[in-house]
Amino acid sequence: MPLRFTDCSFSYRADTPVLDHLTVDFPEGCTVLLGPNGAGKSTLLSLGASALAPSTGSVTLGRADSVRRRDRRAYRQRVGWLPQDVKPIPALTVREQAAYVGWLKGLSKSEAWDRSADALNRVRLTELGGRKSHELSGGQLRRLGIAQTLVHQAEVVLLDEPTAGLDPVQRGVFRDLLAELSTSVHFIVSTHQTDDLAAIYDTVIVFDRGQPVFRGSVAEFFSAAPAGTAYERRAESAYRGLVRGEV
């Protein structure tokens, strides 16, 4: 770290830029990326995962540049990505799926298999390693998704709306897991949910219409709420005051 975006532009259509000469860096620790639908959060994470390439600018982690062909493999091994929809792979067990993703990241088959055991242990799925991945619950499938990012020992893990669709109990398990793993892995988490910010995150970045409109600590984010705001409404109030609404 930091993961740095420098002068990045990206468009799905030529006349409608999603990101326009964006420059932002993500610090060490656990960062939450807040913003309305259409703000460009998923696009930003896709660029960070090198699933997309910017039309201008660069995305770098240390000296590794995702745009440079000679750096791409090393870059991808250092960055893990959990998109919104984690797909079980038909016929594979939980451990086989974790190992398979490690192999896709460039590990040998034996190395991927060996590391998959530790990755599943870190997300508390060891006991389910022999179960078919399509038999997992939604919360378990998200944890498998994180294990897939840890098999190749990623330094930075990008999570796009990881708790969407989970019930309160599953969200609590996921929150605790994230807090535990963040002692050794840097996380960037895109979400709409402002609950428990202080319990998990070190840094808040608010993204709106393709640009960061706030970057600071959780305490600094809370202080953006108007004076007199009820304690439990601080995050929501601060957020509403910073963004212009859904695109």
C-alpha cells in the first residue's frame, strides 16, 4: 500500500465518462468506500483489480503498474477482488474452488491446494471444505469469496458490496471476520451501509460522480454531521451532506 489511481479516466460509452482524470490513493488498513449508485465505486474497484483498464492514467501498488503488461501478473497476485456476486463453481467442493482460483492467479496446482487449507481456516470454513460450493449459504459463499482472495496471499483485498443481501446475523459474522483479517491484510470495501464504521474501518472515502468528495478518519467523517445530530444518526447525516444523490 497505498493502492494509487493517478489521472485515471474510464468510460463505458465514449460520451459518458464514469471516471475523469481521477487521482486518489488508498492508505494502509481498512478503508470503506461510500457513495450512491452510479458514483463509480464498482468501476473503481474493477480498475483496482485490473479487470478493467483505464483509458488514461495508471493504477499502481508500490512499483507494480496494472496497465504495464510486464507487471500485470505480479500486480494481480498482490491484489484480491471479491465482486458483488460470488459464483459457486458447479461440481467443485469448497476447498477445490478456493484452490482453483489460486491456480488461476498463477500458483502451481500443489501450491494452490496447500494454501487453500490455510485460506479456508482464516475465514472459518475448514469444516465445510468437502462440501459442494453450491450448497453454501449466502454468508458462507461470501466467506469463500474472501478465502479465494487469500489463497495467493494478496496484500490488498477489494470487496464490492460484500454484505448486500445478507441477514443481520450473517452481516455480523462478516463484520467480525473483516475486523480479524484486517490485522494482516489491507481492505477496501465498497458499501452503502454506514453501520459499525468505527468498529471496522480506519479510513472513510466518500465517492460521488466519479470523484472523492471526502477522505479522512472515521472520527473526521462523523464530525461532518451537523451539530446536534443524534449519535446513532451521525454517519447517515454526514453522508447525506456530502453527496448529491444517485446519478
